[in-house]
Amino acid sequence: MAESSKEAWNQVGDKFGEWSRLLGEKYRKRGEELGTTAEEDRKKLDDAIQTVTRQLDQAFTSLGETLRDPEAKQNLKAATKAFGDALSTTFSEVGEQIRSKLGSSGSSSGKAE
């Protein structure tokens, strides 16, 4: 297990890079077996895989850096508090509406007269 979050995110990038390399190898091998994939098509796919790998690395690295940033931590804390407050307010309002509906239509003891 990684000792720091930076090491952990570096491992994520390394693992996705290795996975991408293996995928590319398998794809090339399969293309050779089938003999139907043109070299140009293989290059396009290799480029696409490298692009996806770079984008994933960028996304995960950005996420890791953001989670370590003190200002971002404060913003996330404020956002989660606001989310919790909004949920609490919404449930309170729904509860009030339910009580008012039950109070206005269910005030009798339920006995038939």
C-alpha cells in the first residue's frame, strides 16, 4: 500500500499505463492472427489508447492534487455541508407537507358513523 496520496495516485497512473500497454499488445497480436487489420488502423488505435491513457492520468492526477489542496478541501467541506443542509431542509419541508395533509384529512379517529 502506498505511504502517501501522491504515491497512491502515481500507482494509479502506472497501473493504467501498464493496462494500456497490455491492451495494445493483445490488440496487435489479435490483428496479426486475423491478418485483417491495416497498419494505419493499428496506429490510429494505438494513438487513441495513448490519448485515453493520458486523459485518465491527467484526470486522476488532477483529482489527487485537488484532494491534497487545503483551499479545495475547504471548498469541498463547504459544498458537502451545503448539500447536507439542502437535504435536511428538503426532508423537513416534505415532513411538514405530509403532516399537514394527514392532519387535514385524517383528523378523525377513523370510525364509521
